[in-house]
Amino acid sequence: MIFAHGQLLPDSVLPTLLDTLEDEINAAKAMASLSPETVISALDALAGRLEAGEFDPLLRQYLPAGASLNDLLPLLRREALESKLKTELGDPPFVPQSHGRTAARRLPLGTLLHITAGNMPGLPVYSAVEGLLCGNVNLIKLPHSDKGLSLAALQLLTDQAPALAPFLYAFTFSSSETGTLKRLCSLSDGVVTWGGDGAIASLRSLAPPGCKLIEWGHRLGFTYISGYENETEELSALARHIIATGQRLCSSCQVIFLDTAERAEGEAFCQSFLPHLERAAGALHKPPELGAQASLSGHTALLCRIVEGRAEGEHLFSGKGCSIVLCPGDELELSPMEGNVLVKLLPQERLLAALRRQKGRLQTAGLICSPEKREALTDLLLRSGVTRITRAGSLSHSFPGEAHDGEYPLRRYTRIADVEK
């Protein structure tokens, strides 16, 4: 399906739409600028209806099993959106600022093509929301895993505020259709990509010169443990995070690093953490087949590591619907996911060097430590390149006003024009 002109259209209209899209985009840009208040009012009203349960049947139809929009909805309320604008673009955000002989104006970048990932429900719409707040026309290439949630949300949003319709288009074509992707790139002033290294390299070859490539590439999250404030509470919270996210998000915990060089301490940790992970899996793996899928993912990943010769020195701690692998080395890497986490030994003195090998891919660190170590370890993690530090169970929680991968998106989606007085 395609979303255009505020309505859902069949894929068969794509060739015709591509032929007329440049004129439609130019017509939208020729209108008076899209006011942030129009966007905020529509989103706040829609979020209120969602929170009131008005669209629960729709969410049950489109959301994956066990998924929810609980973390996303607060970010769509008026207070959060106004705070985001103020934090990222200043207050007021679009009023010209005088600088001697000139006045600087902040303007939309123009047209943004969003190529979004499918690892978080609602992400395609939220990416477009950030573009709308800046007044951009937004073209959204939906991920294959999006089974209608984003299209339904865009329909609800433009029904709430028809003025937004000329600024929103969505497409469901395959990434292999490079001709279509290239045409959309040619219409865009910026391409916002949430993909991995391969997708980013491909887009660099498709986007024309002068088209800004805005990368929110795949990132890696981890937990660092150096003592505890409340061991039982913190480990239980970490276990719930690992199971609840399935480790599918950039902020999810892939590796648990322990501040020790002693293998025996690593084995003792795995034995003590496994019951926490099993309890979380039993409580959160609903329906039950999710637990079976988690176990299968863990065993499949282990077999792959054995075949590839990477399992030497590893110790598997297998649980019901989850597993822990104590690994040699200190490389931050992707876990088998689905409740199967890696544990590695990484004393503080080696922390910065180990993390710097993944510079550009670092994102969230969940820090568990004794209170007297928190300030020094926070500083060390930040100097290593981490862009976000949270408590044990909050790695994937979204907080109003936070940056994304160390940058403010709205600043990347706008431009500055200087006008001589």
C-alpha cells in the first residue's frame, strides 16, 4: 500500500505518483510554512485518544505479540514536543536571530526521505514526526516488517489534521527496487537512514550530490557491572530489560561486561544471574512459544559459533527460554538476542581501549556499580564514546529531551539562512 494525499492507495498507482511527486512537493513547499503548533496539536490529541484506549482494537491488529507503544506515547504529548523543540532548536525555534548586518533564519531542510528499521513499533511514524516538527515534506519507506501499523497511524494523523497531508507520503516497496529508491532520493534534500553499514553504503551510491545523508545506523548497547547498590533489584531489572526488548533495539543489552579479570568470578556471576533471567522469561514470554523461539535462537547461535570456530573457551549456561554465554575476549558484539546474552570480563583499566574498537557503533551503557564508583565510571564510559548512560533496567527507556546517538535530530533536519538587513 501507499499513503498519499491523506489516504491509502494501492501499489499500482506508484508509477503515476512518482511522475507527479515533484510537482506535489513543490506545491507543498510553496504554501505557507507548516506551523509546529499544527503538528503538536494534532499529535497531542491523537496521543490522548490512544492513551484513552480508543484505538486498542487497531493496536491489537497491527502490533507484534508482546509489543506496546507505552514508551512512545509520552513523547507525543504537547509538553514533550514543546520541550523537544525548545531544547533542540532554541526558544523560540523559528524566529530570525539578529547578528549585526544579517538575520539568521532557521528553515526546514526541505524534503526528507526516511528509510526506517523495523526493530521498534512506531519508529517510522516517529521519524516522520521529527521531520514534520521542522516543517519538512516527509517521504517514508516502510520496513518489510511493518504490517500496517504505520499506514494506519498516518491515516489517523491526517484525519486529525488534514493540513498535514501534503507533507506525508509512505511507501511499502522492497529495498531491492533500487530504481524507485533512487527516484525518491533524487527528490530529497536529505535521506534519513536507520539501517546498518550495508544499507548506508548503498544509499551513498543512490543519493545525488548535495543530498544530505543523515545516518542513524545500527548501534550496540551493553551493561557494565562493578559492584552493586542493590544486587537483587538491579539484576532483576536488567533481566526484565533483556527479555522485554528481545535485545532487538540499538539500546538493548547485548553484552554484560564485568569489572574483573578472574574467570571464576565470571562463572559465579552467570550462575547467580541465570535465575533472574529465567524468572523474567517465564513472566514476559507470552505466548509460550516465544520462550521456545528464544531457546532455539540461543542454540542456533551457539552451533554457528562452533562451526565458525568462535566457540573455543566459551561456557554456556542454559536456562528455560534464555541463556548466558561466558565468552573469552572483551569485544563488544551483537548477542544471539531473544534473551540470550553474552558475558565478558573487562577490568576498568582495559575498558576504554576495548570500547574504542567499536567507535561509531556505541550507544547505551547500563551502568551497575557501587555508589562511590558511579561518577568516575560514568566519566570513563563517556570518554570511551558512549552517548547514553542509564540504570540497570532503563537501557531502552525513552526520556523526553534526550539526544539521539549523541546528536539532536531537529538540528540535522533544518538549515540556517542568513539574510542581510
